[in-house]
Amino acid sequence: MIPRIRSLAGRRRVIRTVAGSHRKISPVRVARAGILISALAALELPSQRPVPIDVSPVTKTRSLASTGAPPVALAATGTPSTATLTWQSPAGATGFDVYRAPAPSGNWVKLANAPVTVTSFTDASGFRHGEAYVYRVVSLFADGLSGNADLHFQPPVPQNPAWVKAIQQGSSVVVSWAPVPGATRYKVSGGPPSQGYRQIAAPGSSVTYQNVPVGSYQWIVGTSFDPGAMETPAIQWPAVNLSVISASTRYRVLITGLSVLRKTSDDPLHYDGVDDEVFVAAQAIVLDRQTGAAVVSKVSKSMNYGDVNNPPRIQAGSGSSHGGLNTGDKLPSGDPTQPSGQPTIGFPLLAFDGTLTDGRDEVLIFPSIWEIDYGNGAAYVDWLTNVPQMRLTTEAAPNADPASPFPAYLATGEVLFYAQEAPAGDMVRWDRPIGSRIKTSSGPALFRYITYQYRPRVFRLQREELEPRLATPSIAANGAKGIALSIQFKEDHSWLWGDYLLHLWIERVP
């Protein structure tokens, strides 16, 4: 400690230390200042450390001590990751500061930079799992006074979903659970590896997996809370197991009508009637997908339509006053792409009605349009006999629509029929399928014998392919839900020249 000189006047000098001790010094005559400095240097003082002086700037903070009227009825509600405070304002308060501290430390953190001017506040800064907190709301007054109100808050424990279950619906699986209060999202894992992990935002409480293969699966559902993505421990997430079995659904395929884009070349003698007279036929072959064997075979054939000069026919078309299908005609005359009424021997014609099972079976549909000539029915008999042995190729049918949900392909076999060329035209005396082409010809010009070939059109239906498309069906005018498609049957030889569209409708049967 540094000594302080009490007086330098007179013959005797007395030095008093700051600590209050005194010591006498023998008389010293001061001749000059240097002698005094020598005397002071020789002075023996108690050994003491210098007193440090704090010269750092002083930072003022608002005291949290209660000195004014506090907020009234402070309360809190919350979730595992948020808290909402409410209170009543004391008279004269101009605003409120809100603080939070981990209980019971008292290490206060101010939650809003500016004073709150309403009587509620939501803390969305997040919590640590399992910790409790203390909130302090400070009422502020214009005269500088303040009043404090404290509240202990224990966040609710994060909950796992309850009532987790998995239900198979056809080839789909719906995983559902009971909603958890305050949850922001749910995390669902498991199921088919190809479909992966899902996050479902609250308040959603289910997720659907489409086209789940046959097998055994487990799904696990966890809960997440924002902010901070707080979650329950993953080891505690509830799980549900399900064995997915082969799913089956009943379907129906209807031929709803046809459109004449171009009529066929007619018999010059109109032996069969004016313009075109037609009927529609289809075969449906259900195959075992494991063995390839035909399980079911069904044939459908409509009534005859066109000129009614030769019964039995149903009058149709604009070729004459008694019918005959001409270019631009439609059958039925309204919208032939729409199903209407119950299946009949006319339109709609039932081509298939049966059940398909995932991975087990499929159905091949062979639709056709026939031009009636009444000369010989051998081609139709050939078609009836050979189609059940035919299968699908990878060769697209001529003029097949690549955007069709179920494009038509050529079948593995063929149907042959014959005609003799004549000066007046091609004398076809057969009921023949529209969509044929010349295969061979022989003999002298104008009197050649011609062999025509018809490659049946075919499309395949499997349940795994039908269900995704029927999830977003077309809606018919009568309210029916299904899939509409059209198949073109076109001939490029001027002696045949037909170009027709056949319209089909595929639907589930309740």
C-alpha cells in the first residue's frame, strides 16, 4: 500500500499510512528536495500489494426485482415444443417484457427485443426434452417502475401415435394412426423398399401405399414437433405388421359403339344392302400367368346393323331410307364412346365380366368388326376357332394410339379369306373382318384370285395395371367411372377401303 505524507513542515516528520499506522522519523533538516527524496527512499514500510482500480465501463441492466404492480392471472398452455402465456394487465402498464429461464437456474433470457403490447405471448424457441422452465412477465410503466409475475412451466411429454394399424385395400395398404396433440408431422418408415420413407404433415393421420407386392411388411410411425423437430425416441415408435395377400377385383369390359371413318368398298350389286352392314364380335381369354394356359374363354357377338333389306338386322346408318352405314355415321347415333344402359346383344356389348387377381391371371380381349356379305361365314368360324390359341405379340397394331392406356397389339395368328377380282370390282362373298390386307394374288388381271389376311387385334388387362388407372377414372355422362379407349381397324386397299373405330369401356363391378 502506498504511504501518504501528512505534513512536510517543521523539524519532525510523521508519516501515516493509508492503513492508519504511524511511525516517527528522526529529525532531518531539509537542505534541498533531494535530501527529502533520499529519506523517503530509506523509509521501511509494511509489505502490501497495490489496490487495483476497475476502470471498465458500467453496463446497466433492468432489474427483474418486483417494484411495481405485476401482471395478474399469468397462465401457460403448450405443446412439447411451444408455450403460450396469457395474463391480465395491471392498471397503467404500457407494455411487458417476457423472460424465460431453465428451472430452477434463474438464468433469464429475454424472449422479445421490444416490449409486448398485448396480454399474450407464444414462445416458439423450442425446448429441451424433459426440461422444465420458469417464465417471468414484467409489466412496464411510464414512470420507470416494473412488476414481475413468475410461472413454472413443464412442457407436455411428447407422445407417440396410438392405434397404429395397417389395412389392405385391394393391392394398396393404408397405414393410419390416432392424431397426437401438438404434432407437426409424422414420420412413416417401412413397407415395400421401393416406396421408401414418408413424412405426413399434421393434421394428416394416414398414408396409402399403392401396388404393394404380396409379402410381409412392417410400418413404424413416429411423431415430430416444431420448432426444433423434437421427436420421441425412435426406439419407442410404435410398429404394425401386415401380410399382404393377392388382391382380386371384378371388372367389366363393354363395347359401347363404333364410328365409321370411311365405309368399305361395297358390293357393286348391293347384294348385302346399301353401303355397310356390320356386326361386332369379341373374344375374352383369361390366362393363368404362371402356366400361360387358357382358363376361361368367352365369345360375344352383337346383332347385325345397317340396311334392313335382308333381315334380321337393326336399321342403322344414313346410306338410304332403310339404313346402311356410311362415312361419318356413328353407332349408337349419340356418343358411341359413352356407356349407356345395361349390356345387351346390341350396344353396349358385354365383352368380359370376371375377376382378376394380382400375379395370378390376366385377360386378353380380341375385339373385331365384321362386314356382312352373306356369301360365306368361314372366316368368322376360322376366327372363332383359332383365336383361343392366339397370344399377344410385341408388334403394335396398325394405327394403334401410343397414348392409349391399353394399346392394341397384333395377335400371333391370322384369319384368311378369299375373293375373286371382277371388272366391276372385288366380288367378296364372305362375312369378313374389317382391317384386313392382301396377302397373295394369282391369275390373270381383272380375274385374279386374292387371299386376304386379317391379324386380330388384342389388348391385355392385368389388375396391377388397371387399378392405378382406375384411381383417376373418366366419368361418363351417366355417372359411370371407368377407362375409355378406342381401337382403329383400317384397310388401305381400294377394294376393301374400310376405316372404323371401335369404342370400349373398362370399369370395376361393385
